[in-house]
Amino acid sequence: MSTYYNWIKNLLLDVSQNEQMAVFFSALVVLISIAALSGIFHLILRAALRGIFSKIVKRTRFEWDDILFKNRVFNVLAHIAPVMIIGWASNFAGSDIHWMDEILNGLARIYLIVVIIALLNRLLTASLDIYQTYPFSKERPIKGYVQLMKLLLYFVGAIFLISVLISKSPGNLFTGLGAMAAVLMFVFKDPILGFVASIQLAANKMVKPGDWVSLPSYNADGTVEDISLTSVKVQNWDKTITTIPTYALVSGSMTNWIGMEESGGRRIKRSINIDMTTVRFADTKLLEHLRQFSLIREYVEKKEEEVKEYNRAKQLDERDYVSGRRQTNLGIFRKYLEAYLHAHPGVHDEMTFLIRHLQPTEKGIPVEIYVFSKDQRWANYEELQADIFDHILAVLPEFGLRVFQNPSGEDFRILKHISNNDA
């Protein structure tokens, strides 16, 4: 390249006899030539590499080389040609422009550092894509680790670039970072906390993409879409996206519903308040009425025989409701609920199954249903709950029971109408 420079310089000197102008324009022409050669060789080498590796990728049965090719890892290698050309042509001006050699050498080193950073960055991205093709990647996501490695890569690359620009050793710059540790801790607080949280999340299998999580403090309730080094994206059920700091998953309260999803059932825990004034002993008329229901006929008859046997043994009169044993409409209703839910195809029989009374309140006595649905899908789960309680509300009068409900405006209107008629 120096021969080319001298030839142009001599040609210009023959024309203008102005040495400074000849040096300037000769250097300019050479620099344009270096840029053109770098661009041409880069395009040629990129096309050659793309053609070679595309054929190799098509012939292999492995998936990882397809991912490398998709992430254009091999394209970065084509930038080696410009680096070599700039480095080779750096001393073209000799003593005419002594500082040109340093500039071009520095430019070549900077170009090489950028190429290495780009190559490693694409390799990390491709490695993450390759890792995510394996089934165990869903249990142990590593996106946060990859992002941390990229952050360190950019940081180290920036140190090397600065060292080239100021002509200092990278070792000296790394040594000087000790004094900036407090500042760096403040600047990189979120990535550091996110990295620690990512380790805890992965090691303890606390959460992964696809899990249903609830974080009330962040108004997040939905599916985890992505876990990165500094943030977690949760798509709520209303399709909004909530972004949460990664460390919030380990520092605050979080509910992960994956246990429910993997258990095969979804809990139904709901109660209905019974008006306590409607609870009474079951008389002969009510028992005869309830015997016509197949779900509870056997229980009513068996329990009635048991009660009569006990009363006979104690020599108690049948009219003595206080001293003897008697069935109650609420007790029979509770057993009916058990039989009804056991027979229901949507209720899980092998999981917790409980029908119980809760503490009576001024709003009646709550009868709680604590069972599990076989279908975990939200719409089907809600439909099952609605069907069960529709049936309960409709069947209550058959047992002589009534749901407690606060008086409404219509109740007062009817009461006023009755009072007016009586007057």
C-alpha cells in the first residue's frame, strides 16, 4: 500500500509541485481505497461463508447448527477481512504522516474488539436458543444468566475499547475499578439483585415461564411470559402486561399456582348461609318426602332405623324430641350434598372432600363446600361452581331450609302492603 501511496504522491507532485497538497490528497485516496477494499472483501467473504455454511447446515441432522446459522454467527467472521486490510495498510504513509500509522492501528484494534464482542454476543444468544430446545429448559430457565454474561461481555469490551483510545493497558483500568466499586454497585444494583434472584429461582424451582403466579403487591395475576435478568413479564388475565423486578419474586409474597395445575384438581371453597330459624327436627312427613330422592333414600332409611333403635334401647317416647335422637333437616341436607357431589362427574373424589358447618353469625349458619374440580381450566371451573350452587339453591326448599338474605326494598314494600291491608 505504501508503493501505491508513493505512486499517487509523485503523480500529484508532477502536476501541482505542492508537497503538502500532494501528501493530503494521496493519503485521502489511499484511505478511500482501504475502505473500498475492506468493504469488497467483507462482502465476498460473507457471501462465501454463507454459501459454505448453508450447505453444511442443510446436510446435517443436528438442530444446533441451524440455530447458529439463524443467529448469523458465521456472518461475523467476514469482518476479519477488513481488520486484516486496515492493519496491513496502516503504515502506508511512512514518515510523511507519522500519526496515520497509530490511527489506523488503533482503528484496526477497535474493529477487532467490536468483532469479537459481536461474535461472542451472537454465540451466547444462539446458546440460549439451543438450550431452550431441551425439555428441561422449561424447569430451569437460564435467560438471566445469559443476560448477565452479555452485560459482563459489554463491560469488559468497553474497558478494552477505552484502553485503545487512551493508549493505556487494560490491566491498569481494571485495577482502577476498585475505587469505583461503590459507584458500580449503585449503577448495577438491579442487575446484581436480579442475578442473585435468578439463581434462587432456578435452584429452588420457584417459577418458570408458563406458570400462573399472583403478586397482589404489584397487581399481577396471570401467566409468566418471560424471566430476564432485571424483570419478569406477567400477562394478566385481562391481557395486560405487568413488569416486575426479578428480585421481587424472592423478596416479597408470591403465589405460584403450578402445584394446583400439576395436582390434577382445582379447589372449590365456597359457602352458603342457611337461615337458622329454618333448622328443625325432621318429622315423619319430611322423612317420607325425602325418601323419594334416590341419592339420599338409603341414608334416610338407615339413619332412621339407627335412631329408632337407640331410642328403644333408652326406652324413650317418640314424642320426646329433646331427650332422644332425631334427624334434622340440616343434617340430612349436608349428607345429601356429600352424595350429590360424590356422584357429580366434575368433582374429584380422590382429593380433599369436605362438607362442613362454620361458626354461626348474624347472617346465618354457613355450610361450606370444600372439594376439588377435575377440570382446571378457568371457564370450565367457574361453570362447574355455578352449576353446583344453582342446584343447591334450587333444592334447599325440599329440605325445609331457606337461604339467609338481608331484607331488600321489595321485602319492605310487601310488608308495607300487608300492613295497609290489615289496617
